Amino acid sequence: MQRMISVALALSVTTLVAIQANATVEPGELFWQAEGFSEQVGDTPAVFTVPLTDISNGIEYTISEASGNMFVGTLNETGGDGTLKYVINLAINGEWYFWGRAIGPPTGDNSFFWGFDIPDADAVPAGPGMNIWDFNEPAGTQSNNFPFGDPPPDEVLFGFTWYRASSREGPFTGGGNYDDPTPIDLAAGEHTFHLAVREDGAYMDAFFLTTDRMFDARFMEPAAVEPQGKLATTWGDLKY
């Protein structure tokens, strides 16, 4: 399908209104927007509004939709090594299954660093306790992170799609296996989650935690309550 080409302006810090960091739907569910961070280190990941045009492997494409019409990421070939911090609250103890709604074009441009309950000083790209979250990888690679076929269709490569949490380096043992998912043990109460740049050209729209092992976000969009606005806190000046 032909996509309309246009370029979106990133939001400046003076006008940035972030979605509430977390929105509880049921006791065993938590949904939050990627732009709903509480703190930021560095200029990236940046916040964008739709539509946004980027290029990957010589292919120009437009991100035309996002939850709340906003998302975070780093334009391809611009670099970046920043981190976003989220503060979330869980209603119950449990084994939580973690999803992210992301865009990760193939042959690079397809991963972030992530981690729960890591000291801020360690929650940096390739820092202690951080995991590598791969989305799509080069065609032909043997990987659990190919849940949509090899190669995945264009609408998956260049549109937001739900992926299970995975890590090929880091403390989380899950490889993104969709048939045998790996939970994260999290107690009720407050937790921190960090998302850090690994590859420019990757984007994140939203996150979802659930205690339902059988839930598959690829086939059923997680429900979310109407968010409330708040101003994001930043570390350092943001320049877009």
C-alpha cells in the first residue's frame, strides 16, 4: 500500500505533555505509553508525533499511526545513547509477561536496551543489568524474534507491532519465544523501568504487562484507560 510521505516535527521540551506513566486496566494488567516517561537522560530516545518519515536500508517509509499519536525513538543514522525512565505501580504480586509495541526494521535498526529496577547509574546503554530487546533481525537468522515469518511482511517491519520481551544479553532469560513465554517476577508496588537507545531507527509506542500467560498481544490489542496528562521531567536540555 502506498504510504503518504511527510515529516513530523519532534516536540520541544517546553510543550511536551507526557501521557500518564501507567494506566491500570485490571489488577493483573498494566498499560503505559512510551512517551509517558518520568525522567530522561540525553536527547534520545526523542518524542515524535505522527506522521513521521524515516529511511531504513534505502527504503523510505512513514509511521502514520501510534497510540495517542505519539511515540519515542531515534531517527535512523542520527546516533544517540540516551535513556528513558518510567515509574510504574503494580496492584498484585505475580509472574508478569511483558510486551512492547515497536517498529524494528530488518538488518539493524531493530533493538533497544531495557531493564526493571536498575539503579539509574547502571541504566545506560549496555549498562549492568540491561537486556537487549531484538525485534526483527536480518532474513535467514535463526531467532525466536521472528514471530511473523522470515522475512516478516512490510506492514510488520515498518508499522507498530506487539513483541514479547526478549534478551540475547542480560539477566532476563527469555528469548521472545511466543509458544513458551518467560515471565518476570514482580511484587506489588512501585517499580522502575528503563528503556535505552541501542540502534537508531527503532521506535517504541507502548508497553503492556499482564499476568495472563496465554494473552497474545499480536492478535488482541491490550485495553487501556483514558490517560491523564502530566509534564515530563528531563535531565539536560532537549534539542530536536
